[in-house]
Amino acid sequence: MSINSVLEENCLRANPEFILEAKYSLEEIKSNIQIKEKSFEELCKKTFQMYKAEEVVLSFNGGKDSTVVLHMLARFFQKDHNLKHLKILALFITDPDGFSEIDEFVDDCSKLYNIELIKMEGTIKQALERMCRERPLIRAVFMGSRRTDPHCQDLKTMQPTDPGWPALMRINPILEWTCRDIWQYIYVYDVAYCILYQKGFTSIGNKKNTKPNPYLQVAESQTGRVLNYRHAHELLDNDNLERAGRV
């Protein structure tokens, strides 16, 4: 089966209509993304001056945020003559209660991008501990964290892990990005993303702690019965509601 056919089954491409109907022009959107890309590239240059490629891993959970980081990282690798022939190390923490759509999308990304996928079980801390034991060269980790995520209010762009955690440098390139920024990037570069976002999921954990976002419900006017959910990108400027589907 070809990559294109796999992508059609398990993930989606961005629909430009929601952007064109928004309050920003296409030129403004592209300009905003280019500014953010330049900032990302500067951070990457700094990172790979400090660390070798084999010392850096991407924490990849299949969500839209880490997918954007993966896409930008892949573009940076392709532009850099020292990196373009190397694989991106990516850590995926498996979850017995995880969504099959996420698992399938992550596997698709390992084929679509130049990834060496490292799969680990357990909590984030357990997975990082095991990774560091089995891959002792790894010293830094790219994250898809944003300022509105839990425990990220005081996080810096580059910051060591907290005491008691494996000693790694956390690199947070999209810390100041908004929900709108993420979806605009996905549109501009036609980035493939997990199909769950089409079903009203806006922040994805596992089946036990995640439901479609209630603010995206499409309900029957008379009975209030939920008929469907709108696409995640319709939340756009409501970052404070992004985790409303978390239990």
C-alpha cells in the first residue's frame, strides 16, 4: 500500500476554507508563519550547535502540536547539509487505552517523514527513564508544549528537566504559539494530521480521559440531542477551551 493511500485512511489534509473565511488575509497568515519559522530555525541552529543529532529526540504523541514540530524539524533537517541524510529520533509513548487512530497516524508519520521511531510504554517519566538507559547518548528533547498547556505557564524555550526526572534539556519551540497559529501552519504547508480532529477532538489524551470538545457540538434544536461535532480548527481563538474535552 502506498503512503498516499495510507494517509487517506488514517489522517487528513488541511481544508483552506476556514482560513480564507477568517479575519486575516492569506498574506498576513503566511507572514506570521514565516516569522515563527525563522524563530524555530534559530532555535534549531542553537540546539544543534550544542548537541549532535543523535543526542536529540522529539517527543511525538501524534497530536497536532507535536506534528507541527515534527514537520518543521523535518524541513530544517532537509535544509541543513549536515542533517539532511540523518533520521529524526522520535519518542512515542504507547498507551493501552490510546486511540487506534493516533497509533495508526504515528506509524504513518514514521513512513512519511524520515523518522527513527522509539516506542516506549509507561508514564512519561518512566518512558524517559527507560529511553535514557537504552539510549544514553540522548541529552535533549524537542517538545510540542504550548503556554496554555498544564504546568507550562512558567516554562522557558530551553529548560532542563525538573529534579527527580531524567537529565534532559527540554526544547520548546512552539511555546508561544496559539491554536490559530497551529492550524494556520497546518493549512499553509498542507500538513497531514490525525483524523480525530475532524471528529471534534481538540486536545487528545486517551480513551479514558478524552472526549470530543463540548463547545464544538452540533445539537438538534428542539431536543438538544448531539448530532455531530465540528472540526477542531473551528475553535481557533479560544485556546482556553482547547482542553474542554479532557475528563
